[in-house]
Amino acid sequence: MELFEAMRTTFSAREYTGDPLPDDVLFEILDNARFAPSGGNRQGVHITIVRDQMAKKSLSDLAIPAAKRYIAQSNLGESPWNSVAPTAADAATIEATAPEPRLTETFINADVVLVFTVDLKVVASTDQYLDRVGVISGGSVYPMVWNTLLAARQAGFGGTITTLAVSQEDKIQALLGIPKDH
């Protein structure tokens, strides 16, 4: 597949055919994706491969509170999870909001879920002292995530980036055995 075609046709796939992603294809995808740039060439990205159905269900459940907030804020005309403007959605409104299945069921329906983390001991967070939410550390993760999606597209598979479950990071770390500094 030509590069520009891959760039134009790689999209957020949230519906899956049910076709399995064989280990050898996953290895090829990740083996090629690993050449993505990272801050300081420190290679701090780690990937946890989740195929266990119970673990995928747990990840789905962990995304529900963030998905509820996302929908509640959208219903109010807000930009969900905006770190600058406070939300008008109170806790009761958020809790009463039903999460859209497209935001949570992708964990369950995908053959494999890849959880990308970054070792915070090696990442260069040059914005850590600014009075705002840090965004620089992601620059060491997202190139590899995008390379993975492009490589999956090349192999005839699709995926999507979702960060909803990260609002319960400590529970994800416990579920998957991810170190606290990732």
C-alpha cells in the first residue's frame, strides 16, 4: 500500500469483523511500528498485549465513568474533558448519563487490545513546571501508536486510539501489572 493511501484510509475503527489477529501478524505490526521516533530517542514506550476476554471486559468497565462524563459534557454543548474550561456537568448528571457502547465496547469486541504506556523515568517532560496539564510526554508515545495503526492498516486490520480508561490509571495498572511509574 502506498504511504499516502495508508494515511488517507487509516481511520478510527470501532467495529470489527471478528477476524482474529494472528500472533505473527501482530508481531510484524509491532516490529515495524517500533521504529517511531521518541523524545531523546529514549524508547520509553511499553506495550501490554491483552487478549484475555475478562481483562478486556475489565478495561471496558474502567472506561465507563469517563465515557459517561464525555457524553454528559457533549449533551451540554461542552468540549469533553477540557482541561481549561470547567464543566457544568455535576456528579449526579454524569452518573445518570448512559455511556455510548461505541466508547466502551471496542475493548470487548476487538481481538486484541494494545495498552501503550511510557516509562516516566525516561521521558522528557519539558513542560512539567508549567501551570497547565502536561502534553509533551505524549510526544514520546503517539508516534508509535500511530505507526501501529498504519501498520495494522497495511496488514488489513484496523483499530482506534482511546484514552477513556486512563482516568482510572491505578486500576489499569493493578489489572495488567503495569508499574506505577508508567
